[in-house]
Amino acid sequence: MNKDLITISISAVIVLSTAIIGLIVYNINDRNNMAKNIEAAISRGVDPLSVKCAYETNSNPICITYAATSKK
């Protein structure tokens, strides 16, 4: 095989592996931060559901209902 093809293949594998590992670490840290913030909210008397909904990135029916029914 050509050395350039081998180098490109190995580089692509390294880049993809790094991207996957980075996404996993990001998601783990995000969930850990959310858990810490929920615990802090409970200790301060803040509704933990509002903290959970602040971390949501997708449309969540529970958060939509909470936002529609919460009184400010």
C-alpha cells in the first residue's frame, strides 16, 4: 500500500476517536454538573425540575408543561 494512504487512514481514525471520546467526556461532565446543580437547588428550596429543564437541549414535554404552568 501507499504510505500516504496509510497515513491518511491512521489520521482519520485518530481524529474520529478523539471526537468520539470528546463527546463522551462532554456529556458525562454535563450530566455531573446538572446533578450537582439539582442537589444545590434542593438544598436552597428551588424547584429541581426547573434546573433539569434548564439543561435540556431537545423539546421535552415535561419541561414544556412546566414552563406553561409555572407561575412567576
